[in-house]
Amino acid sequence: MSEADLPEFLRHDPPPPTEPVRTTARRDGVPGEPGLWVVVLGDLVVFAAFSVAVGWEGRAERADTAAAAGRLLMGAGALNTVVLLTGSLLVASFVQRGSRPAVVRRALWGTLACAAVFAVVKAVEYDHAVAVGAVPGAGIFFVYYWVLTGIHLAHLAVGAVLLVVLLRRVGAGTAEPRFTEGVAVYWHLVDLLWILLFGVLYVVPVT
């Protein structure tokens, strides 16, 4: 007897297909919430202003600034740049098209791992800075360094929380395109701000 000959209540219905998470970019406006872009632009303006201040101070006291920047761990800064770029690549991998929940979860876990690695590397770098006397009391350059990297680390923490929230929504099947895009935009902001800081604090002063 074939399954077609069985009563309807005895038939084995095929499992419903797994629906992809609706993360495809919308066509009806800018990604994410409009208010988020106010935060993004505000952050960029503030960090750009601080970057100009650091550059101005460095120009006035080029030798001292180069010596101060030389006490930082250039390799740690470069490693963290690669780490954040990797996280941004993982986020972008599913935002531009619909992806299955399992794929999205893997990408989000990977991005969270990148955030954790960044924080660990930054902790090691802070410990080194304290050990070599690269503290705010040692000069204005280190004031900028600690303030700007501290603010950026706070941004990273907020981004990690948003990733966790998105991960939970993906698991519950309630991830909305607008929220997903907003999280992606914010994470790219964290990445962009670090690239700016890496150039201003690590690279430019010693070149």
C-alpha cells in the first residue's frame, strides 16, 4: 500500500522548508532607522574633530608626538583593524540578501567573536601602555589616546549588545530588515571609527 492510499491523518507531510531570514536590503529608503544616521554622522563629526586636534598637536610637537606614538603597539592596532574588518565582512555577508537562519547565526557568532578578540587585544595593549608609562599624565597625546580608544571601546560594547539582540531575534524568527540593517550600519560605524583612530594615533605620527 502506497502512502497515497493511506487515510489523510496517517500520511507523513513533508517538513515545511526553512524560510530565509528576511534581511534583504529594502528599496524604500536609507538602511536602518533615520535617527541612527544622526548618531552615525554625529560620531563621525566628533571623531573627525578630535583627529584634527591630534594632528594639530602632532604638527606643533612632531618629535614628541612621534616618540609617544612609538610607545604604542602598532602590531596590536593593525591586528584589531583586521579583526573589525573581518566582522564587518561577516555582517555584510547576509544583509544584502536573504539567508537561512543557520547561516545568519554563524555570521553573528563570528562577528561577536571578532568583538571579543578586539577587546582582549585592546586589554593587552592597555596593560602594555601602563607598563611603559604611556598614561594620560605623560602628555597630551596619551590623553587623546586613552579618551578616544576608550570611547571607541564603549561603541564596541554597544555593538556587541546589538549583535546579541539580533541573534536572539533571528533564533525566534522575528528579525526585521530595518533592525538588521541598523545593526549592520552601527557595526560598520565601529569599524570606520577604529580605522580613523588607527591612522591618526598609530600610523600618521610615526611617518
